[in-house]
Amino acid sequence: MQAHRRHVRYFVMMSVCVGMFVVAWGFVRFYSVGAAVGICVVAMVIPPVAAVLANARDRDDDWWDDPRWEDPEWNRPGHDRDRPDHEDRA
């Protein structure tokens, strides 16, 4: 679920970015070119921020704590990679 939330957050931020460009050059430029340029400058900051936020881990993400990383025989033929030796086999 965390990945879905990150994807939605990224999509919303990028939609806002595209929307700001469209509004700036579709409408605002008729009233003030400086304001349109200012809106575009703000919109240019959104994609890097969106990428950072979309790749940030949530509090309840545990992908970095995968016990398989500590399993010394994870690549041995016949070894069950989804259930390392030090986990309960029950």
C-alpha cells in the first residue's frame, strides 16, 4: 500500500506541475508575462521534489530490513531463498 500512496503522491505533484505550465502560458501570460515566468519557475522546482518524495520510505516500509540479506547461503542451489535459515520454518 505504501508504494501505491507514493505513486499517487508523485502523480498529483506532476499533474500540478503540468497544470501550472498550462495555466501560466495559456492564461496568465495575457495579463503578466513576469507572473507567467514566475509560475514556471515554481513549476520547475516541483519535479525534483516529487522524485525525492516519491522515493522516500514510509515509517512502515520494511523492504530495507529484509532478512534474506543476512542469509550467507542465499544463493546456494536448493536453498529456499524466500525463507532463510535463521527464520522459523514453522
